[in-house]
Amino acid sequence: MTHPVELEQVLREASMRVTLPRVAVLAAVSANPHADTDAVLDAVRQAHPAVSHQAVYDSLRLLTHLGIVRKIQPHGHNARYETRVGDNHHHLVCRSCGTVLDVDCAVGDAPCLHASNDHGFAIEEAEVIYWGLCPRCQNADS
């Protein structure tokens, strides 16, 4: 989802007004999965220097609220954004360099949505983060 026409269509389908900052933010998140706010801002500013910090923050907040973008925030790390939404995937996070990668549910259809005791909750999503060292950091320690 990186072509401007596709990005504009995503906004229209969400009944959002198509604006340059929204399209630019969506393009930046799409092109840079797991980017933090500063990286999204840098990517937007490279393409559109006149887009303000506030427009980027507002767009990220709105896109996240509408479910077009997913915000993840592993403990001890800045919030990061991705356009992979609605599939209940999880993440691998390197404790050393902070690399974040997607990982699908381990087995079958979203097995992680079946809590041992739901306490009456209507569970919609589970967030699992696998922590460890990425291959590059493992080799650096050797």
C-alpha cells in the first residue's frame, strides 16, 4: 500500500478527508513498518518539508484511532506504527538494538484470543511480544 492513489482510497473508505499530511503520514508508515514518531516525521518531511510536526502527530493519532494504522509500544521503547492491522499478529523485539519484526500467531486461527479465563471480557485482540537478541546482535556478542 504505497501508491498515492491506494493511500487516498484507504482514507476515503474510512470517510476521512484526503489531505497531504494524512497521505504523507500513511505513505511513511507503509514504507517504514515499525517506525517511531521521529522516523515518520523525518520521512514525511523529506517528501514534504512544509508539513508541520503537529500535522504528523494529529494524522498518526487519527489514523491509529480509526484502525488504519496500528500503534505498538514495547516496554521501554518509543511508540511505533505499522499499517499491518486486523490480523492479530505479534512482534519480535531485540533487547539490544531495538529491531522490531512481525511474527504471525504460532498455530491455527488466532489461538491467542482464547484466554484461560476471560473474566467476562469480549476479547478482540491479543498482544504478544517476543523478546530476545536478533541475529546481528547475537553475532556481535560472539
